[in-house]
Amino acid sequence: MGVDLSENSLEYDPRYWHNVVPPEVYDISRYFEFDEDILLQLKKWLRLNEAIPKTIVEVGCKNGTFTERLIKMSQDVSKEIVAIEPDDVFREYAKKKFSPDVKFLKGAEEDIPLPDECSDLTVCHIVLNNLPDVYKVVSEMTRITKRGGIVAAIEPSGGNINYYPDPKLNELEEKVSLAFAKGIWDLRSKLIDYSKDLKHKNARYAEVFHSCGLINVEEHGFISVFLLSDPRRNQQEILSWLERRLLIHENDWKRFRTILQRGGLSDSLIQEHYQIMKAYLENLIEHPEQIAKTHEMQTACRTVTIGTKPKKTTAIKC
């Protein structure tokens, strides 16, 4: 049976990424992803510490989460940052945060609206794993990069952990995460042709970079770890983050419930998760002294693939 694509037939269409993760949710979910140590290392890997890249292009900037990190990592030298994003909701959200520091352009990752060899550093953050033709995206990133310039991709590598000290909440979160992924990807794979996708592609980005004519290809990685009770964290910052989490939890309920229903989670479990998470967040906000005793943990694993565009002409096989 085909999918009904008539107007208004598909609420929260997962082809448009703001329906998968709204920009405000990105701000919260990735708020603690890059600590100072990771940014310092990433700055070195991307050669930003050498003041070499003068023009930076970010492909698929979404709501500007990584754009903000690029600005921070390159603030000590004069650079031009151009951010490409096909999703109007994401792009306009990011533009309000960073204009005029960043030039935002509408364009698909597979068809970047920039001329050949205009960028010193072309980078994407959590883009390749969501798109059907990885070779095409890396080929386009290579095309717009100057000879001697750098192409880089920062992508998930699996093994993420979300842990809550409340056993019931922890159990429900596992079920919710599985249903959410199913609710997005079962439908998305029917709406988008993923026939060109790579098997186990998160382990093959170096292969793709080589195939697209890049040289000196490097693979790096990092694990970002956030512990709610970490005494090094500013409690007021944590409290503000929890308040924003609660606000989104309440305001984003309809979209989240629709996706979980598509993923096969029962209404009773959806409602139970909503109530328990709401009570959990409210308790921490009302009793901030509990933050230091609440060992909620989030981890995110990333691979960083980096290649150089050769200064001499080479055949690109993509």
C-alpha cells in the first residue's frame, strides 16, 4: 500500500527535519554536547588553530547548533561563515540568532548553491547519517572546497546513553526512544528513496572521502558526557536548562505523541511517560538542591572524518 501524500494528509511529515526535531528541541538536547576540551581538540582537527581557513561553509546547518560552535572556534581570526540549509524553519530560526555574523543560504546538501572552489573549510555536523546519497553530498562538499582546503564531517557513531536514576522513567525512556525512531524512520524510508544508502555507513565515511578524491583522510572521535550532578556545572545554568526542558516537554506534546503512536507505543505508555517526566522535571525545578544528588547522564559518541582536497587535479569517482 502506498503512502497518501495528498495535501494535509501527513501531519508532521518526516521529510522535513523540523518535524523530526524542532529547532527549540535541538537547542536543549545538544546544549551540553561540546565542552571546552572537545572544542579545543576539534579546533585543532579542523585547522582553525592555524588560522588557515578564511572561508567556512557549513552544509546542513539545521538550527545553528554547530554554527554557534564554529563562530566560537574561529573568533580569534577574521573569517567568513556561510551556512547552507534546505529547511526554511531551521534556516530562519538560525538566521535570527546569528545574522549578520553568518550568511545563510537556502539549498540542498546534494546541490550546494555555491560556485566551485570557494571554501577553505567545508564541514557538516550530523548530516550524512540522515541522507540517502552520502557520496553525492561529499562530492558536492569537495566541489566547493578550494584546492588544499579541508572537508570534514562530524557524525554519530552509536553507543549513546540516556540514563535516569528513576528506574521507571529509565524503562519508559528506552521504550519511547525505540518508538520514536520507528515512528520517524519507518515512514521517512517510504517517502525518501534510500536505495543508494551505505550499509553500516557510519564506519565507511573514510572510504567515501577517498572515493571523492580527498587525500590525507583522518578519522577521529570524541565522547561527550553530561552528568546532571556534576559539581563543576553552574547550578543556575542547569536550572534554566531544566525549565526550558519542561516548557518544551509540555508545548511539544502533540507532535511527540503523534510520532510515538506511529512507532507503535500504546497511548497508556505515552501518557505515563509524559506524566512521570513532567513530575521529574518539576521536582528538580522546585527543589534545586536535589540537582547535586540526581545522577542523570547523557552521552553522545561522534566520529570526525577529515580530508584534504589535493592541489593538483585528480579524477573524482563519486
